[in-house]
Amino acid sequence: MLLPACSGNKGKPANNILQTEKMIPVLEDIHLAEAYVFNQHMNTNLSTQWLNYYYDVIYRIHQTDSVQFSQSLDYYESKPEKLLDIYDKLLTDMSIRQEAISEALYDTIN
């Protein structure tokens, strides 16, 4: 009888799942790309083409692919505490980025 749940990998995702440290910047870039495309008010076909292009670029930048990202997202969605932790960190990172941009804009105006 095999008991995969009893392996020595306590609480860690499988090898094909993006670790949280890698998942956060991928999600951040995906959310930024989606926000950008949706704010362009393009027709559905054009926005889909642009999103697919941005997804491909994001996956290449982060050395992953759509399959690994989807499997990782499924994994974290099945573990709400971990997904919440990821989004808490993501929101913190994005808030810091927004503050830095705001400061830089303020400095250029004054």
C-alpha cells in the first residue's frame, strides 16, 4: 500500500508547482497585464490576442509555462490559506510599487 500523503515533503507543493516566492511575481505581472488590456477598451478578439501575447511573455520572463502556472493556481486554490498568503504578499508588493511610482511622479511635478 502506497501512502503519498505521508512523504517527507510536509506542506510543500510538488516539484511541478511554482513555489510561493515564484508564484507571487507571476501573478503580479498577470494581473497588471490584464488590468492594462481591459482598460484599453478593445474588442474581445483583440484583447484576447494581446492577453495571450502578454501571458507568453510573462511565462518566458518567469521561466514557466501555461501548464505549470495553471497546475500551480489549481494547487493554491485548493489550499485557501496558502492562496490568501500569496495575495497578501502580492498586495503588499504592489502597494510598495504604487507608492514608489507616486513619489517619483510627485518629484517630477515639483
